[in-house]
Amino acid sequence: MINPKLVLSCACVALCVIAVLLSLKLGHSREAALRGYDVEGTFAYCDGASADNKVSGPSASRIISLWPNLDYADCGMWEASGVTIGGASSGVYRKTEDPNVYMLFDEGDLRIGCVHVAYSSGETAEAYLFESGGVHRITRISRSAVTVE
């Protein structure tokens, strides 16, 4: 015969262990979000909703690559392929006070948009690109920046 008190005790211990593990995972995600996600790599535009209202995957024909400037810690370079951002296909990005928001500037130093990195873990990252043409969801497809020749 199974002892109900023993079953209840085991269930309580298991729930406590799960709660501690979830707390550690959420604490790590919160800390990473406050510290800031990096924006470096190649991001592909995620196309709009299809006929069945499902968002399709990344489009390799429309990408933006961002890479750090090794001389300056708070900025880097960006280059787009298959799309322009505010009429430009390249320029610089600068960090902002928000550790997950990066301002985009064209080669004439005119601010033309921004990237908000919503989530990043290892190779993957999800971000939103805000520019005069609207808001675009982009996803990192490579940690390396792909430059267009």
C-alpha cells in the first residue's frame, strides 16, 4: 500500500525543485536583458503574414549585417542587402542608454532607424527594426556579419 503522506512529501519536494530551477532560468534571462543583448551578426527579415495568418520564416534575400567597430566600444557598422533602410544600404550603428536598442545612421550621419534586440541566446536572436518604411521583425541567421561585394 502506498503511503499518502510519502506521496505528498515527494510531490512537494519535486515542486520546490522545479520552482527553484525556473527561478534560476528566469533570473538569468532577466539579467541578460538588463545587461543587454548583442546585435552583431547577420539578420534576415521575416516576411509578413501568409494567407493563413502564419508568419513565415526568415528571407535570405533581405538581410542586414552588423559588426562591431574594434576602435570604439559603443558603435559598429551595418550593411543591408536586398533592402534599403531609410534609403541607405550601409552606415553605422550606435548603442543607446537602453542596452538592447541600437540607433542606425546612414553614411552622412543621419539617423534613419533603430534595432531593438528582444531576445538573444547563443546563435539565435529576435529583433525589431524600426524605420520610415515601418517595423520589421528580423531574426539572426548567423553570428558572423555577411558583407555584400
